[in-house]
Amino acid sequence: MIVIIGDIVESRKLSSSGRKELQEKLERLLETISKESESLASPYTITLGDEFQAVYGDTSGIWKDIWRILAELHPVSVRFAISIGTIVTPINPKQAIGMDGPAFYAARERIEKLKKTGYLFGVDAEGAEEGSELALANSSLWLMSDGIKKWKKTRYMIVNKLNSGLPVKKIAAELDISETAVYKNREDGSIDIIMEMTGNITVLMNRYLENLESS
């Protein structure tokens, strides 16, 4: 299984009304994603005021959902810990609570590390050796973290829509920008490289998931 923990960055700096508005927006967004996702085993659930989590049965929708959350909540930023591992309790199909196991421990440990480093993404896998390909994957994600922190909402929305398979012409129409602007954002933000990188990381995640399931 794959556990994801998301954490709103610096949410305590928001005003009380700002936090309330963000909370309501997050609840609506996570509910929508949970209804639409076909790969969720346990839906996105807000566990603390600033945190939420979910369990995926496979990797197919993970990055699509992550980019959607980032795009919809911008300018508020979110950090994500992804953990491939064992869950020793029954899967709760209604809420991502009341479950336990190494996958949750690793995700919790990773999110705490991200809070200290300032990076937005981290991935762990049960059985991965130190210095493995996973270390390279995390280094790549940390570089990506620094790059996207300066992005405007439009660029996040472009990545979100590209992940949904929309053509450039339709993306331009939906965002009310020119096709040239879409292509320029793709180039200036190295979006195609980022999407290729996350795709390669997904392949790696699948390998760890298959090894875990066959062991």
C-alpha cells in the first residue's frame, strides 16, 4: 500500500478567517478528489488542522492528485510524504484513520523531516537500502521543490491539466491564456522535464510496491 501525508506549510501564519476559509476549501477539494480517484483505497481525510492523509492501492493517480492539490490551494503551499509499505490493520475504506503499520510510520517520519528541511516532497519504501535509487529520487524531488516555490498559480494549473491529459489548446481556453503562454510556461518551468521525472519516480515506486506484494 502507499500512504500519503500532506501538510499545509506555515498555515499558522494565516489569520483566523484565512485559516477557516482554507480549511473549508481543503475539505471540499479532498472530498472531490476522493470521489473521483480510482486508485484510492482509503480516502483523503483531514487528521489535524494542518494535515491530511490517504492510502492508495496503486500509483496511477498519485502525482495527478498531488498537482491538483498544489494548484487548487496556491498560493498556500503543501508538503507531501509518500510511503510504500505494509499496513498491518484492516484498510478503512471510509476514512484514512484507525490504521497502523510501517507505511504510516515512514510517512510520519518523512513529513517531520520535510518540516525541518523546507522541502515539499519525500518518498520512502519499505525494504529500500540506504544509498539506493530512492535516494536519487528524493534528491530530484528536493530540487523540484526549490524550483516550484516561485511558481505562479497559472503554472501549477498547467501542470495539473497536462496531468489530466488535456491538449494545449484546451488548457489555454480553460485558463484564458494564449497557447503561446502555455508553451512558454512549459519551457520556463521545465514542466516537461518535471513530468518525466515524476513519471520515472512512479516507475520506481511501482517496482518497490511489486516487491513488497510478492514478498
